[in-house]
Amino acid sequence: MTKKFSKLLCLLAFFILLNCTKSTDPITGKEKVVEVNPQIKAKEFASKGGGILGDFTKNRGGTTYNFATSNVMWRATLKTLDFMPLQAIDYGGGIISTDWYAGDSSKSAESVKVTVKFLSDKVSASSFEITSHKKSCEKNMLACTIVKLDENFSNKIKEKILNEVTFLSIKDKQKEKENEK
């Protein structure tokens, strides 16, 4: 039994080694050249867009960056809401959410929270929506009620953001003209 097992093991090892020596492309049938030098392999892999960073280092869309500073809608929203404390900001997810804001009076029993959701990166009133909530608390600050504010409040904020978009767009164009000179 041991002799049969060792013959089977040798035969299996032979087929495995025979398979490893074949270096043909299964699709084209051409012989593959396998590089053994790790430095050359790394350069070839990186030139094809591989590696730790993949193709993140490549230039996309004619710009060398993809930051929130390049989006005028995002900048205008942050500038419009800069008087309120921010709770959550996610450029990738397209959301800005403020914390509860009570205005100048810290003893006020009412506070407001604003959430801006970006639906598109185009400069348009339909590219984002605003939801506002009002929190009213009793004097002990334990019993609070939260209600969604009417569209008028949200529309006023939206108008201010769109005005800021216009202002920043004009300012950006002026900078571009100055840089061309």
C-alpha cells in the first residue's frame, strides 16, 4: 500500500510540475513570458495602473484635484451656513448638516437645524434640497419637541446659497481672467 501511495504521490507531483512549466495564455494560446525580477515586475504593474493607489494618481477630467473647493455649490453652502456649528459634512455623500443653533441667545428654548443634500454637481436650484427642523424645549430643557419647518424657511436659505453661488462664480471668473494675463 505504501508503494502504491508513493507512486501516486510522485505521479501527482510530476503533473503539478508539468502544469507549472506551461506558460501559455489560455485565450490566445501564445507563450507567456514571466518576469522574475521583482523591480521590473513592479514597474510593469504600476505602468498598467496597478499598485497600492491604483489609478488614483492619474489626472482625471483635466484637473489635478477632486476636492470640495472646486465645487462652487459646496463652497457657497458652507459660506452661507458658516454662522452655524456644523455637525456632519460629507463631500462624497453630498450632505452638510448643522448642529442645533439657537442664535445669539444661548438661553433660548428654541433652536434650528439645517440639512443640505446635494443631488447633482450642476449649478442649479434643483441640484440640492434643504430640510430644516425647529426644536422647542421647555424651561427645564428636558421636554423638547422637534418639528419640520415650512418650505419658506428652507427656501430663504436656498436663495441665499444661490446668491452666494452667483457671487463666487463671478469671483472665480475674474481670477481666471487675471491668471490668463
